[in-house]
Amino acid sequence: MKKTTTSWAKVLVSLALLTAPMASWAANHMPFILGSTASGSVVDVTAQTKAALKANGFEIVGDYAPNSDTQVLVVTNNALKAIAAESENGGFGAMERVSIVNKGGQVQVSYTNPVYMWNAYRMKGDIKPVENAMKNALGATKEFGADQGLSAEELREYHYKMMMPYFDDLDELAEYGSYEEAIRKVEAGLSSGKAGASKVYRIDIPGKKMSVFGVALTNGEASDMYIQDKIDLGSESHAAHFPYEVLVVNDEVIALNGKFRIAINWPSLSMMGQGSFMSISNAPDDIVKALEAVAKDKKIDKEDSGF
């Protein structure tokens, strides 16, 4: 595990920022953007949201409901896929996630902040066209999801606390003889519903042997519903945190560290108390076990999980 950030790493981060568009790093950012609120049903607002996204050049690659009050859409476009192709493990950022959530009778339409995620996943290229397209499609009432925003430099070297994982502290799920074999295994693991997982989407990155899968989880403390019930307690929902990613790069299958993946979307989550990291203490490990079961297309031993 990475312990400290070297001065050379800081120099590289600074150079990356200097080559990025000014608007992408000049301000502080939060994980999510509240596009709009509406009356009506989640079903009706979801239909309207899909139409708006398609009209602004997005392809809807995934659509699922973690619970009856929540719908999650996953979208991509050529700009996102091009940025992903430029970036190391860029498939983790090849999509935008959109949530439509009924909160107390009011339906919120929110989405992952493109600039925040672009920085958190250390991506190259120009994120501004994606940011503009999302705003045109869904609006941008306010950013939310943290007590205060994080700068680009903080995001590119983000870790929740000392000894907690960074972006590049990846979980290595499996390795095969080829990209094609790795893809077949992941598809098989998702089709057979290993560890309560199911496929939400697949995005292939042009010009690369790289594909990212969106994985919905339903078992135990790894489940999307469990995470929502325990820590998604604010006035604006973090449901666009879901689903999780499995990334195939060449012959390897990897995932973001479970602790990093949760913390980047709840950077102000307390360590102790109700609605804290301690309330989901088993979830990161259970998430990784579930994703490994998918990557290897095998069952999890009961004694090795909380499922």
C-alpha cells in the first residue's frame, strides 16, 4: 500500500494540472451535482431524463433500480471514451452515473460531477465538453456530497485518511492468458449471478484492450441497498455512487479499492457513529470478494464472507 506521496509524484501531478483546461482545476469540487428537482413519479422523471441525455449526445448503456425509490442510469459518449483511452486505467472514468431518487415526495435528478471524477481518477484530456453536455442535459443547481470542496491536486492524490488507499491501490481480481479470455470470464461471472452480482453495463474503450463493466450487488453488506440504508442519509442522495466497476485491461481484471471507491463519493463521512464508516465496516471487503467472484466466475466460500 502506498504510504506517502513523493516529491516527484507531486511534480507529476502539478504538470498534469498545468496541461489541463484551467476551469477543470481552478476551483474546488464536490462529488455530485444536483441537476434539478421535480414532482411526479420516479418512472416519469426517468423517462424525461433519458430523453434529455440522448438529446445531448449521450448513450444510455445501463439502467437499474437499487430500490423502489431509486433509478440509476449510466451514460457515456465519444468524448468520455476518448479521455478514457488517453488515461491509465481510464475505463474507471468512462461513464457518467445519473440518479433519479424520490426523497420525501420530491424527485431529485443528480449526477457524478465530471470534473471531480476526472481529477479523482487522474485522467488526461479535456473534460469540459462532458461537463457542458451534462449541464445542458440535466441542469446544475448545486454541487454536493462533501462538507467542503476538494481541489484538483487534493483529488489527484486523494486518500480518506493516513494509511487508507489511493486511486492506484487497486484490487487485482484475476489474471488470464489474454484480454479475450478475461472478458469471457467476467461475462460468465455476471451471467451466472456470482455473489449476488448482476451486469448493468459494459463499455469498450476504442483502440484499447480495455473494457469496464458496471456491477450491481445484492448480497449482504456488499449490497447497494445496504450502503444506501446505512450512509446515504443526507438531504441529497448519493445514489449515483452505484454501480461498482470491474475493469479488464489487457489480461488483467481489476477494481478500485473498496475503501477508496466509497470514500471518494463520501469524502466527509465520519469514521465513528451512526451513518459512518464503522456502520459499513465489512462492506469494502465484501464488495471486493463479490467482484472477485465475478472476475473468476466462482462462488464465495461462506466462511470467507458475510453473505
